[in-house]
Amino acid sequence: MRIILASKNRGKLREFQEKLSKSGIEVIPIDEVKKVEEPSETGDTFLENAYQKAVYYAKAIGEPVISEDSGLEVEALGGLPGVRSSRFAGENATDEMNNRKLIEELKKRGLSESPARYVSFIVLAFPEKKGLWSEGEVRGKVITEPRGDGGFGYDPLFIPEGYTLTMAEIPLEEKNKISHRGKAIDKLVKLIEEIKKW
Ligand code: IMP
């Protein structure tokens, strides 16, 4: 089975491929399949954004499409950056700019850390108007001293509960076992196995 991943994020791609290849599912990034104009992200929730994107691309491409919307919710910032995680420091912001902004926001409040969680919502849309969705979270804290060069996004600033290493210091295979996306992908794989039995 082949599924198209509606994301340009190579970090996400590696995480999907690492997990889904074990179930015999090939994950292909959308830019290797077809040039389709990107829809804008207008949803107020992760699920809405993931749903809109997956349905849009499945219709445009005529193949099963996975879309994932994820982000970081920081308690001291009232849940921000949330659905704005990839553009916290502005449209087209890099991971480094977003990380710097997060550190600044914590320091402005006199904080060196805050409880936080990563959340992930995945939608798998089939062109024949059927779909599946799943979600996952990982709780932990964010810090103001970045560490590690693995992962992507806010990983150098995020320490999962029960760990002293940041997510960027934890090997990918282990990150995939404990992460929000890893948990959401595991749930999705179970659902795919179920529909294979239909
Ligand atoms: P999306 O591509 O709109 O889902 O944005 C996801 C954004 O949330 C990324 O650009 C990161 O800033 C953040 N994010 C989501 N998952 C992770 C992760 O596993 N590690 C680090 N940052 C993440």
C-alpha cells in the first residue's frame, strides 16, 4: 500500500516512514508525486487543519493522503504557540526563529521552564470520501537552554516527562516510541489494519 504524506517537513516524513514501513506501507512526500497548490491553514483546531488538508489533497491527487497537524502547547503561555507552532515568530519563520521567540516569551515572564505538551492529529483521507483519524500527546516541559541536534522544531527545548534529555538528544527510534506523533501513528496503523479486514 502506498500513502502520500501532505507535508514538506522532512522531520515528519522520516518519522512516518520509520513507523509505517514496518507495516509494509510506503510513505511518499507529496512534492515527489504532483505539484498541487497548497491550501491555506484556516482551522482553529489541529483536527480541523489536518482534516481540511487531507481531504483537499486526496481529491486533487486521487490517492490516499495523510495529513498531520501538530504543535506545542506551553502552559505558561496559555497554550501558545498551539496551532500557530510553525509560524510563532511570523509567517515563513524557521525553527530557529520560533525557538528564539519561545525562549524570549518565557524569559519575559521571568521563567526558565514551563510545563508543556506536544499534540498531534492525523487524518488519512481516501479519494472515495472515506477517512480515518487519530491523535496523540506527550507531556513534558520546555526549557530556555536549547540542547541536541536531532529531531526538528522545538525538540531542543522540550524535555519529555521521565527524561532528563531533550527530544533533540533522544534517538529517533526512541522519540518515535514516546512522541505525540509516534502515538498517533500507532493508533492510525491499528485502524488501517482494521479496515484491511473489511
Ligand atoms: P504543522 O506542520 O503545521 O503541523 O506544524 C507543526 C509545528 O509544530 C512544527 O513546525 C514545529 O514547530 C512543531 N512541532 C510539531 N511536532 C513537533 C516535534 O515532534 N518536534 C518539534 N516540534 C514539533
